[in-house]
Amino acid sequence: CALAPELRARQLHLGAEHALLLGADGQVFSWGGGRHGQLGHGTLEAEPQPRRLEALHGLTMVEAAAGGWHSVCLSETGDVYIWGWNESGQLALPTRRLAEKTAPGEGGGDGADTKGGASTEDGAPATFIAVQPFPALLDLPLGSEAIKASCGSRHTAVVTRAGELYTWGWGKYGQLGHGDGTSLDQPRRVKYFVDNQLHVKAVTCGPWNTYVYTVEKRKS
Ligand SMILES: *[C@@H]1O[C@H](CO)[C@@H](O)[C@H](O)[C@H]1NC(C)=O
């Protein structure tokens, strides 16, 4: 399908059911299947045509990546925006307490809020969101600036300006690089590259694996 003629595409990323396009002007467009919120338009509807992400209006994006059912993009200032499916923790958004979901003035402080495993009326776990249909700003530890990102089927990897790699999400096959098969719902720095004096320059995820390009840190 045709984009508006004045739009020049800089990057195109394909998820399992959706497409994400970064335009030369730093605007992001998405289309395709939306069942898991991966389009970022606030609904779970499919979009037959490329649609601009209104939620990112006014921000200039320099990098984008599509996972199986989630999406990420990085702003020119190094901020990470992420949305879509969180089934394995691939969004790394802080867990929302029941208290935050309760409308103001509805007694957000009652006993159930303090119990981590509390359930909503319909019995769903109260502290878990499976779908984030709008881009959400994700804070990396220590305010690191993100310059590259890639997504696997259900995991996410980000390279920082300082040359460090952060990964999170599904870890069953060791794809996070932390030395085990644990899944993570928050960004964690991959220690291997720090320990081995390697500066990470770029990352590319396969569905269940992760590749990085590194250079040796210059010894002073
Ligand atoms: C995202 O998913 C992970 C793993 O299933 C979960 O631990 C975490 O609480 C979820 N995040 C939110 C914001 O619900």
C-alpha cells in the first residue's frame, strides 16, 4: 500500500502480524494486526493502512524495532518508548499496583492493595498487564541513553550510548544473555560485555536469540 508521497521511509520493521515504519522525519507509522496492542493506536483493532502514532506527536524518533507482538522506538534524546504484548515481560514496564487502577476517591488504600497477588473482581491478577496499546516511556537504569534497539519474538534488547547492552523479556533459550533461562520483566545490563571490556555497538535479535557487534574498549 502507498504511503503519502512526501513520506520517505528510513526503516521498516516487521513483527509477526504488524509493520512499523520510521520515516525520514522521525515520525512512526504502524499497520497490520493489532490484537496485542502492538500498533500503539490505543485500540486492539487491525489497521489496513499505515497510520501515524499520534501519541508520539512532536517527538523525533531515530530508531524503531518490532518484536513478534510488541514494538519499540527510540527518540533522538535516547528515550525508549514501548508498547504491545507483555506476556513474557518484554515491555519491562513497572508493575501497576491495584491502587493505581482504582479511580481516585474509591478507597485506593484498602487492604487488598497491599497484597501483591490480589485479584480484581473478575479474578484476573490485579498487578499484571498483558497488553499496552499506547506507547509508554520506559526508564532505563541510571538514566542511560538508548541508541539502538532490537526485538525478538518475546524479548527486547537495547544498546546505550555508553556501549552497554540491556535485555529483558522471554529468556527460556538464553536469549537475554544473563547466563540462565530466566525471563525478566525489567531491563538488566548484560554483564558479560562489561566483564570482558567490550563496547557494544549494535544488536540484532532473532526470534529466540540475540546477536551483538562489539569492539574492544581501548585501554588508557
Ligand atoms: C509484564 O509482564 C511481566 C511478566 O509476565 C509481569 O511480571 C509484569 O508485572 C508485567 N507488567 C505490567 C506492567 O503489568
